[in-house]
Amino acid sequence: MKTSACPLDILPSSLFKSAFQSIGPSVLSIINASLVSGQVPAYFKNAVIHPLLKKPSLDPSLHSSFRPISKLPFISKILEKVVAKQLTAALDEHNIYDSFQSGFRRAHSTETALLRVSNDLLTHSDAGDCSVLVLLDLTAAFDTVDHHLLLERLRDWVGLSGSALEWFSSYLSERSFSVAVSKFRSSTTSLTHGVPQGSVLGPLLFLLYLLPLQHILSSFKGISYHLYADDIQLYISFKPHEMSKLQLLHTCLDSIKTWMAGSFLQLNEDKTEILICAPDKLVPKVRDSLGQLASHTKPSVRNLGVTFDPALTLDSHVSSLVRSSFFHLRNIAKLSPILSRSELETVLHTFISSRLDYCNSLFTCLSRTSLNRLQVVQNACARLLTKSSKHTHITPLLLQLHWLPVNFRVHFKILVLVYRALHGQAPSYIGDLLSPYTPSRSLRSSDQSLLVVQRTRLKTKGDRSFAAVAPRLWNSLPLSLRSVDSVVSCKKQLKTHLFKLLYDLLHHSLFILLSPLIPPSSGSTDFPLSYSLSQFLNTF
């Protein structure tokens, strides 16, 4: 466990961990006594709340601008970790999770959620369909959870009973908290509802609280959905002559609001956003068919950190990404004289590379121009780190730094995700997009573990979807790489393979560029392909 600080800790967590060899048996006895008796000690249920500003741009004078983060005693987090591990194993074994819930789940992320949504939208667009994407947000969702309803859902939807259910009843009852700001701390008061943000079990319990919503959403045939904790995405696709299907969206939203009212949850109407993915000439007709929802339509929407546009090109996202990256890059450049090379590289990866890599498996949607804009950002990082001039050829610098170019990094992310999906280490909704190739005749050894490449109509739509791009990239790999036995080996060999492709590409490009300038050797009329990269560059 990570060390954490809480004003209620009797021992600092760092000292607690260093002395664990001595105090471990006593801690084990406390945890086992709690689990057997179904009771949580009162000390474990006290929290100190630290208000955390959600975004720097929000008004700090408003309470709604803050997220209440609970600081709990370190020993209580150990108990919660033990319970969470057992509960998660049971949820996985009995397939209780909502399959389209990606929040706080192993192998799930914002990237996998957005990848499935963008794939579906691109596939429908390729088929000539119009789509409407609705983003819903809840108001203070974690703080309004009703404890009695949560215990009922743990009993009826999860199947907990006996001492296990008693333990969760004890965990939720008689909780208390105080608020700390700077050096000041309020008096203690009781916490009668909500799950603690910052606790180990809080996020997991919230997902279980939302389980009935899965059955409501899945009952509307024709409407797809995806959840990431309390962020809800609904999308419906239809032919241009089927605008009447949008009435189903109104019915679905009414059902969601009714269920939420009964569960003490509330939609934040101000944050509801709608994106229409349709040809420009059809957009007004779709907007008119949305009725009261038309006021929520936007030219682009920010979805879990990625800006979606109607054409699904991600051009707006790239513009924002390039702008923020160069803002940070200029500030880093001012600090570079006082940083060592290793420190500078860490800072560049933290502020720039992490942004370029965030959800980059979606970048198959990008045009060549947008990819080049992102590559310019990476080139600037490489030149700053190596203190090279802007005229220095960039590919040797990337090879020297062992950095894959942006488009290769996109391919790397997709291929690793394919490997995980084929080995049961990725969300099921990603694995559903990949189909093993099973020909009628016996396979040659080189044809093993191939995937079916989805047929598409449009290069700018279906061809850019994950279901089309991923099989093409996977099938292009050598058999030895498709057959590795672990994800660690896959990453290592895949990176080597991509660097070899990059090296071969550079080698070939330089050969074409330099062959007219260099006299043939030994009477040959061809430039020697056995030249090394350094020989090429020195000659140039």
C-alpha cells in the first residue's frame, strides 16, 4: 500500500509499514476479529475531509467547486483493502459487474470506454447511419448514496448475507467526519449518507449502488450505453429516414430520471451535452427531432478528457492538445538549464508524453495533418532534451532516445490492447470487437492466431475504427510475436519490432535520397544496402 497521511493516525504510515514485521500479527488479529464478528471498530469510521478544488478554473468561493476527499486512518485502509479484494473476486467470479461499467475496475479505463464508443460511432457512420451521443453527469453522486438502499442492493443484487452483510452494515453506520482546511479543523459530526471519497471501498460500493441502472438501460433496444463511475454515455444510431427513433431517447431519459429520484441521485442538467454525428445537411432535421433536448446540443463535447467532434476526426482535441503541450514546453525550456538530463526527461514525460499517450488508441481517427502536428510536439521535446537545433534531422534523435514516433506509439498501444483482449486481460466489450480467423482449409503455421478484418465502406469512417485497424495491425505481425506467452514479452518484442520497422524505413529513405550523390563502390551501380545508419548520416 502507498503511504498516506491522516491527522487521525496514531503512527505515521511510513513508521507503521517499517515496523510491520513486529506489529503485523496484532493487525492480523484485529482484521480477522472484525471480519468474523461483522463489526468495524469505531476508530476506523472517523474521517478528516480535505476539500480539493475540482479544476483550477473553478470559483473557490463556491462549495460545489470542491471535491470532498476523505482521509482515513491507515489501518482502516488495510481492512478495507482486504474486504475489497475478497468482494472483487466474488464479483468477477459470478459476473455481477455491469459489463459496460469501466470505472474503478481492473483492466478497464477511460481509454477502453472511449475506444468502444468511438468504434461504434464510426462503424454506424460507415454504414450510413446518423448517431446522437448524450453525456450525462450526476450531481455529488458519491455524497447522496442512501445507506439503506445500498445494503438492500448488496443483499438482493450481489447476494451478500450473514456476517458479510453485517460487516457492511457496521461499516456504513455511525460514521463521522470533520473538515480540515489549512491548519484549521472543524468539530466532528455524523455522516448519515454517502460513501467516502478517498476510501478503498467507496468507489466499489458506488458501482454496486448503480447496478439496477444496468437493467433499465439494457431494456431499451437500439440505445447503447457506457458508464465510467457516475459519467453516463448514451448513444443511438438510426437511418436518415428513421428520425422517429429519437423518441426512444426521451423515454430512456425519463426512466433514468425516475430511477435516480428513487435512489437519491440527481442528474446535473447544466452538464448534459449532446453531440449529433450526421452529415451537415441532416443536422438541423436531427436537432428538430430532439425536441427539448435540442438546447443541449454542442458543436463538440469533452468526453472523459477527449474532445469529440461530429465528424469524429478529433481535430478539436488535437488542437487543444498541441496548444497545452507547447504551453508546458515553453515553461520547461526555461527550467532546462538547472535540470540534469534525467530530470529533464522525467519532466518531459510527465507533462508532454503523458498527454500525447492519453487515449492515443483513438488516434486512428486522425488525419495525416493532425498526426504531423502531434509529431511536431514530440520532435520539440526530443530537440530540447538533446539540446539540438531545430534543423537537426529528427529520426536519428528519436532512435538515440529510444522514442517511438507518435504513429508508432498509437500502433503499439493498439497491439498491446489486442494481445490483452485475446488473453482475457482486457474488457469483454473490447474482446467482442475481435474475431479469430477460421478458414475452411487447414492453416499453415504462419496463418495461426490471425483475426478477421472487418469489411468497411469508407476510408475516413469504418477504416479508422478499432474493429478494422486492430486486426490489420495484428495480422501484419510475425507469428513469433503473435505467439508470445506474456504481456511483458509482448511489449518488449513489439517495441523492438517497431523500432526495426522505423530503422528499415529510415535506411530505405536515406538510400533513395543519397544514391544519386554517392559514387558506386567496386564497380557496382547500386548504393550498398549494407551501410549502417551512422555511415549514412556521416556521408550525408
